[in-house]
Amino acid sequence: MTKESTTHLVKMINQIAANCPFQGDPAAVTEATTNHIHKFWAHSMKEDIVAYLESGGEGLSPAAVEAIRALDADLRPTR
């Protein structure tokens, strides 16, 4: 994973979480963001963002962190 691709993934997931229509309901933001990632991101992108969080996750918003944790829990059985 290159620094550029990581920066792009961080920017995208932060934007997805920030633009979620369920602001004010953290659980709904997590669910909507996670669902969006499941639908529209390639498996390799999902694995990369999970690995990035595991390595510290600098620059990720709190909502993005929660969505990645939920994503990771969903991905674990297939890892």
C-alpha cells in the first residue's frame, strides 16, 4: 500500500462518514459508512484501510474508526 493510496482511502472514508445523513446518531453513521464500504470498495481497499487502522490510523475521524472496526469484524471470518 503506497502512501498516496493510503491518503486517498483515509480521505474517502472520512468524507463518507462526514456526509452520512444520520449525523447525531453514531451507531447509524457507523452502520451507513460500513454498508457503503461493503458495497462500493474493492476487497483489497477494505483490507488496506483495516491494516492502516491497525498501524495507528493517523488522520482517521472517530466515525471512520468505528466504521473500520465494524468492517474488520465483518471481514475476519474471510481472512
